[in-house]
Amino acid sequence: MEPLDRSTVWPYDERGEPRDFYYQRFGNPTVAAAEAALEKLDGGTALLFPSGAGATTALVLSLLEPGDTIALAGGGYYGTGVTFAALERWGVRVVEFDQTGPPPDGVQLVWLEAPSNPYLTMPNLAAAVAHPAPVVVDATVATPVHLRPLEHGADFAFHSATKYLAGHDDTLLGAVVCRDEAVAEELRTFRGRTGIVAAPDPAWLLLRGLKTLELRVRRQTETAAFLAQRLRAHPAIETVRYPGLGGVLSFDVADADVARKVETSTRVIVNATSLGGVTSLIESRRRWEGERVPPGLLRLSAGLEDPETLWADLEQALG
Ligand SMILES: *Cc1c(COP(=O)(O)O)cnc(C)c1O
């Protein structure tokens, strides 16, 4: 493994000049090693942040001016809209749009999600990159195993590395991978000045997690596809959403009470928020998103357990 270097300070060279690393806020070797590993997966120039939400904040404040508008994919990760709403006081405006079609005119940033969580729609990347504004693709759920947004013309690939990239529910991190080196340098400078920086310990756990990313995501995708197929054939399920890639699916039971019964009746699948870890998780999204989602919507993140065991668990909970 790459070493874990927790230093906050490194000595200047013999001429009294700073070396590559001199103060942790401006860069450290463990974070740099994790960023290099991400660049191998996504292309471009990678920058790590202390969380996905921290990466969102840094990217928006670094790119936009007061009065600028973000076109945000509707039905995507609830927290992204919450973060943008917290920035409204500083003049950030947001309009939601249907990401399966083109973004609206007159916006300065386009924010897509591949696939959106929990509605699991895929963005129309060709329509978005034809728009003059820079395009961010939150590919947290797809991961670079299924989608490399920069190859499709996006300006930024975005990840909550807390999810699949780190992969074990023990690391909070965000990542932005930039197509343009000069834009990445501006974001790096902004990150150092504002202090929205990742620490070495989570970066080291990310490095470890990335070594098994492909194996985990391929298996989780197979399991999610299998569970989606079984759920579609189940009489108690009204709708199943699965885009054919990734380890997350969502489905609707009759109402909020049934959803609460199902999520509290599983024995293997844990009733908790988040996604992308080795343990399967289920939760009703209504508790967080309110009217934005159907009352009976359950989101399921497939882990690495035996698929038949997971199906048996779901079936008994649905019963
Ligand atoms: C979790 C998540 C985020 C936010 O990331 P944190 O690491 O929790 O701050 C952003 N986008 C998506 C799609 C997520 O699932």
C-alpha cells in the first residue's frame, strides 16, 4: 500500500524553497496518490474534498458569480438541492429540469446525475454538452466502471466518494475530476484558500477501496439487476426503477405504512441511509424527501451478500 502520511508540515529544501509538499492544506502525498488513482479511472485532473457536499460547495463557489443560475436535474440526489439552497443567500439560483431532455437556456452551470437517485433516470449527455454552460455529471451511482463523463464531453465528473469509490461505509469524501487543467488549477487554489480539503486518513481508505472498485461494482450491478427482475414479478410491487447499470434500485409498495413495515422487517438488508457499501441498505426516501417522492418508495443499495439470500430477505419482508 501507499504510505499514509499525516504530516501537516514538510521542511523546505536545502536552498530554503518549498518542495511539492510544505503545508497540508495546500497538498499532501496521500491525497495526491488518491487523486492520481482517480485520474486513472476518470481521465482529467482529480481533486478530493472532505465530502460530496463539500465538493459541491467548492465547485459552485469557485465557478459561479452571484446571480448565476444552475440547471439541476430534477429527481436527483436530494442533498444537492439542499446544498444549493444553502448557497442562495450568496446569490446562487437554481432551476430544476428534466435531464432526459436538453437543459434550459440562460443558465451558467448544468448539473446532471447518472443515474439520478432515487428516480434512476439517465441524463441526455449529448443534449447537455451541446449547451454553452459547463456540465457537471454526478456519477456517484454509475461510478467510472459504468460511465466516464469526460469521454462524453462533460466538463466535470463528480463523485460522492463516500459511496462506491471508498465502498465500505467508513469514509466521507468527495471528488471533482476536471477536463480542463487550468480550471482544475483555479479550483485547487480555491480549495487551499477556503480550506475545503480532504484529510490523509480518508484518502488512504479511498486508495484501499479503489483497488476492489471494479469487482465490487460488477457484482453489485449483477445483484441489483437480479433483484429488480424478481421485484418486477412480485404482486405487491407497483413500480421498479432500475436503469440497467449500477447497484441501486428503487421500487414502490402500496403506501408509507407498508414501506415502513418492509424496511423494518428485513434481517440481512440493513435499514439505513446511503448507498455503495459492501452491506445492502434499504430505506424509505419519504422520510427525507417528503412530497418529492411517492409515499411507498423504497431505495435499495445492493451489497456483496449472496443474491439469493438478499431476495429471500426481501420476499419475507414484503410478506
Ligand atoms: C451521497 C451523495 C452526495 C453527497 O455526498 P456526501 O459524501 O454525503 O457529502 C452527492 N451525490 C450523490 C448522488 C450522493 O449519493
